[in-house]
Amino acid sequence: MMEPLLAILVGLFFAAAIYLMLSKFTIRIMLGIAILGNSVNLLLFTSGRLTREVPPIIPANLESLPAGAANPLPQALILTAIVISFSFLAFLLVLTYRAYQDLGTDDTSEMHAAEPDDRPLPPLGY
Amino acid sequence: MAAPTTVDLSAALITAPVPIGHWLAILPVAHCITLGAVLLMLRAYPRLQAWLAISGLAVLALIDAALLGKVVAEGPLTMVMGRWLPPFGIAFTVDLFGALMAFTSALVALAAGIYALADIGESGRRYGFFPLLMLLMAGVSGAFLTGDVFNLYVWFEVLLISSFGLIILGSERQQIDGALKYAVLNLIATTLFLIGVGILYAVFGTLNMADIASKARDLRATAPLMTLASLFLLAFAMKAAAFPVNFWLPAAYHTPRIVVSALFAGLLTKVGIYALIRVLVMLLPIERAELSPLIALAAAATILVGALGALAENDIRRLFGYVVIAGIGNMLAGVALGGTGGGISGAVFYALHSMVLMTALYLTAGEIARRGGGFLLSALGGLYRQSGGFTALSLVLFLAACGLPPFSGFWPKVILVKASLDLDAWWLAAVILGGGFLTTIAFGRLFLLVYWRPAPAAGVPSPAVWRTGLPLAALTALVVGFGILPEQLLALSQSAAAGLADPRAYLHSVFPGGAR
């Protein structure tokens, strides 16, 4: 059966994605997000049963799919999710590059433009 | 070759014509997307674009008002895409909770749109502020009105991508930095939500919320519903900026144009809370009860982090960001307390109040900067001498944010404190009240420094402008109105919470012939 294999693969993908996203360098975080998006797509794909034996066509005398057929809906969901995650990744890559240009670093622990370290406390009186 | 046989699909379709009123369920989204596309084409005409957008937002508010009126009169209504019978067709199901949130969000967006006339200049309009605003509203309205979990995910993404466009409007260094953190963390949160949706479909075989709510009872013994509920809790808590996943909010919300901050503070975190309430209270109520100690702890920590953060900030916008977080903590406390003691109705009331109030607060910050020339507590002063009227408006909003009577922040806190005392969760009541106390100190100091302190430098007083004064006054009027006459809204949020705790009317609207 394919499902357990794919489930393990999804787990590996998640592990790799989380490892990469825990890095402090933005480009690794982006790679992690790319892998995360794909692992979710695989998860959706697996959730709808993986088989080619029974075609997902409702026979004329029945009202629903024959037992054991792959559910086609997750595949439709993946199409949506792929488009969305791809467009988000494109946006994020441009944003990361722009951040690298403007902030001069790809190290998130040095990105302090919005929250400078030396910002003062509010005045205690006047 | 066999002759193609025609298939009789009538059994799978809704054959009766759709009643004209049901189109209202889809109209807010269709209106926003269409107008957003039209506005994009009118990029070269900034003036026309702005006025078209504002009249469009006014129309959106009217549509949502009509929808709310219909839902109040007749109960939940359902419209199915492509006439496919639910659960196969994607359903838009509007109940009282969704309609209330959608109407309030439209009012807030209208106020922010008018304020944008003064705040967003020619270049901001050319880079698409108004089209992005309409698309953001499409996402927000869609999330409030849909009755399908995957569809909810799609609307989350619509509002997320529009918010990315809005947050970097201006492309300053600060904004790029804030936007990067905002974008990455919110994208991870929506991806977590999508994982939840995938597992949900694997367990239930359906994505229709009404269908899920009716099937959850039978599946509870065998399916990993606790895992699902925890995943959804994490994803939506991240969206709503609850502790410990709240740090993206103060890192990002002070960077964009002030009107964008106002929109985000009013709408986006509340969409997270809305989804949390919808999924945990309506779809998985038993799991919510199991998780409630955890949610209560997170709520208490969120309130304290928000209140203490507000005390420690010198930048007004960041201070308000922490006030948003403290408000989220109060709503989470309502979710933790549950429906029996009125916790959910408190959370619903608080969400409605917070949408109006947080937008108004950020608009006030913009007005402070316009009059005082900055956002820093250490540099501002003398605003009371400059304008008594503006000072009065601000004071009303500040008191409402602290939860003091007679303004709209008082009532949801009363409900929440009473609900937690009824359930013997005295420590949660103490945290809610203590958080309010700390917030009062933060706002008291803000008022003292910015309004009462003599101006450090003799600035040029800027005259009142209707574009900024009108939306601020209108939102403040709402805050005062619902503080003095809360009965109507109280009754509405109570019946919204009742509809969530016992979704029979919701189910009936999706499956008129009874659940399958």
C-alpha cells in the first residue's frame, strides 16, 4: 500500500521544513516554507486514498463511488493549495530579496529596523 | 462506441429557484471582488478611484446591514454555489455571529476608507491602496460568511495576500522588516490551518461545517478529534496573536501607514478569533471543553503580556499593538469559559467592540501624529491646549479600551468576569480585572504625557480636517452608543452565542430536509 509510505514521506518533509524554518537566515526559512507547502499538499493528497485499481467513476446504477476508490476531491483541493502556496512563495522570495537589499543582512537576529534595540522606555514624569 | 447517455442530475441539484434574499449571502464578496478589479483598472484616476472605493464601502455596509436584518428576522440562510446540494456544493451559510461580524467589519472599513483620503497620498493610491482594501474586505467578508472549511482557508489566503500588499505600501526599511516577520508567521499559521483541513477531510469525508457539526457526535469515539482541535487552536491563536505566538504583532503593526494599521488591528486578529470560535465552539464543542484549561492559561498570559507590554512602550502605535493583544486575551478567556456561563456571548460582544475600538484607537494615533508631529510619548505634548474636542474624543476611546463605564468596553468585561466567577475560575476574573487595571495605567500615562503635558516644542497647530475627524467621531459615537444602550447588542450577541452552542437552526438552513 502506498499510504504508509507517503505518510512517512510527509513526516520527513515536515521535519525538514521545521528544521529549516528554525534557522535564523531568511533564505533557509524560505526553503523551509517551500518544503512545508509541498508537504501539506502531499498530506492532502494522501488523505484522499491512493489507488488506481478502482476508477473514481460512479457506475450508472449506484449513487456514490464504489468502495475503495480514490476520492477525487483532495486532488481538487491540492490544485487550489498549490496555486496559493506558489504565489505566496513568489511574493515572499521577492520580499526576502528586498529585505536583504534594504537591511543589508539575511540574518534575522540582526533585523532591527522596525524594533531598534536602543528604543527608550516611556518617560516616567515631566 | 456506446451512445453518450444523458445523466439525470436533478437529484443532486437544488431545482427550486433561489429566493432573491439569499443572494445577499454572496453579494458582499462578489461586490468587493468586482469593485476591487474595477478600481485596479482606474489606477490612473486617483480621485475617481478613491470616491468610487468609498461609495463602494458604503454600499458594502448597506448590503451587510440588509443581510444582518434578514438573519435577525428569519434565522440563518444558506446559498450554495452552482446549485449543487450540500455538502457537495460549497455553501455560504450566514448565521447571526457571521452577519454581526461582517456588518461591523464593513463599518470599520468605511471609516478607514474615509480616513485614507487624508492619510494615503497620490503614490499610495497609485500602488493600489484602494483595490487592495476592497480585496481585503472580500477576504474578510468571505471568511465571516462561508459555511465550508476549505473555503474559509481560501478566504484567509485572500485577505492575507491583500494584507501583504497593504503592509508594504511605502516600501520603507521598517516596513520591509515588519512585513517579513508578519508574512512568514501568518503564512505558517495558515499552512497549519490547511494541515488541519486535510486531516479533517480524511476523518469526516466532508468540508461542510453543518455536515461536520452533525457528524462529530458519532465519530468522537474513533477519530483523533482532539489532535484536530489542538491544531486548529494553534493555527487560529497564531492568527489572533495569542500568547505565546503573539510576537509578530508588535513587530509589524506599527510599521505600515496608520490607516492600514487601523484596518489590521480592527479586522485581522478578529478573523482569527472568529474562526477559532466557529471551529471550536460550533464544530468541536466537546474538544473545546477538554482544551479549556489550556485556553484559559493562554488567555491569562495573553492579557498580562499585552498589558505589561503596553506599559513598557514609548511608541504609541506599539503601545496600541499590545492593547490589541490584551483584547485578544479577553476574547480567548470567553472561549475558554464556554457557552453555559455566557463566556461565548462575552467573547462575541468583545470582538464586535474591539473591531470598532481598535480601529478608532489607531486612527487616533494618526491624528495625534498629525497634530503633534510624531508617535513617541517622550516627544509629544500639549494636545489638550490645541484641541479640546479631539482630547474629549480620545479620552472616551481610552476609557473604553480600559473597560471602564459608561463605554462599550465595560459590558463584555462584566459578562466575562461574571462568567468566570460563576465557574469558580476566580483567578481568570482576577487576571481580566488586573489586566484592565494595568491598561488603565498605560492609558492614563499616555493621556497625561500627550494631552496634559505642556508642548515640549512650540509646534504649528494643525486645524481639524473632516476626512480624519468624521470617521473618528463616528466610531467614537458607536463606542459611546453601545456603552450607554447595550441591551440590543447584548441580546444579539447572546442569541449569536446560543446559535453557536446549539447549531440546529444552522444545520436546518443547510439541510432543510434534515441531516443525511
